[in-house]
Amino acid sequence: MDDLAEKIIEKMQKSKKTFAIAESFTGGLLSDSFVKVPGASKAFLGSVIAYSNNVKNSILGVSNSVLNKDGAVSSKAALEMAKGVREKLGSDIGISTTGIAGPDNQEGKQVGLIYVAVAADNFEQVQEFVIENKGRQFIRLSGVDKAQKMLYTYINGESL
């Protein structure tokens, strides 16, 4: 994962683009993967760890209707998180992670269900993944991996 984070930072620096992150179940791990890279501050503006629905709503602008109808772990919530962090932090790209790391199912959804979203000018994409339940940390690290790959694919102009 560290190699991919370095490639993302390098590519973003060269293109003079910035990104910001909204994290839920990854709890800062995705942000940490980037701040380990020297010079990351030239591309990575910051992050919001929105573990509670209140923070998702009040800081990131995830609507109450999405939280109540679709849930915090949904494609709609992930997209609103990515768009919200992009707007709040003034970045070119917003990326978000939301999911269920366990140990128990939530909102009637299974452990290992995660969503990753990328939002930029004229681009919005959400991907759903179901990660094998090999424990919380495995699911969280898998979410970081999926998010990095999705961001890398986007900034390289490849189809998601």
C-alpha cells in the first residue's frame, strides 16, 4: 500500500491537483497511508474522520434522508461524504470510505460491506465491495487498499 500511496502523491504533485478524504470505518488509516509519504502536503489537504452519523451530517453534509433511508453504510452516503469533504476542504478530488468492520452486522448489513467513493469535477463514482470477514483490522486495511486503488485508477484516467 505504501508504494501506491507514493505513486498517488507523486502523480498529484505533478498535476498540481489536491485531494481530501472522508473516512468512517477506516478511522484515519487511509489518511495515515498518505501522510507517511514525504511531500504529501503538496497534494493531500486533510481529512475528516466521520465515525458518527452526526459528524457525517453536520460536517460533511450527508443528508438526514440518506442516513435514515439508505443508512450510513450505503453508496449514497459514501458519495455525499466524498462530495462534502471536497467542498469543505476545497480540494480537486474527494474520496470517502464507509463500511462495517465488525464484529457485528449493522443496519441489517453484513460485516465486510464497504463503499468507496470518488468525487471530482464532472466525475462521481461509488464502488461496493464485500470483504471477507477476517477481523476488523483486515477489513479496515482492505478498505484502505480499495480506496487507494480507486483513486489511483481515477487520477490515471483509467476506467473504474
